[in-house]
Amino acid sequence: MPLARAQIRQPAGPLTVLADYLAGPGPVPAQGVAMVSQLLTDAAGPLYRQASAENLGDLIATATGALTR
């Protein structure tokens, strides 16, 4: 599935922070991992569809928050 590249450019910095939390040492909260998994696998979501009703930046912020608890 091709990515919605224009959609991803705006939250590129927060997306990098999210990836850093996932790749960091130690365990991460399961809820955050589940949110990221949903973001990556939802073909109708904002990561893949420009016309998605969901805001990619908001989803990234929510998932990052769940990973930092």
C-alpha cells in the first residue's frame, strides 16, 4: 500500500520521536504498541489515505503519549 507522503511530511518530526520510543531500550507499554500497530495496518487511515477523516498528527501524539506512560 503506498503511503500518503504529503500527509506524512507535516508530522515527520513527531513520527521520528514515536519511532525512537519504539526502538529505545527497555519495555514499552502495550497500549502504545497497539496504537502504533493500528496506525500502520489501517489501510483506510491517514498514513495511507490523504482523504482520511483522522488527523495523522493527533494519532501520532496520542500513540507517543501512550508509549511514554
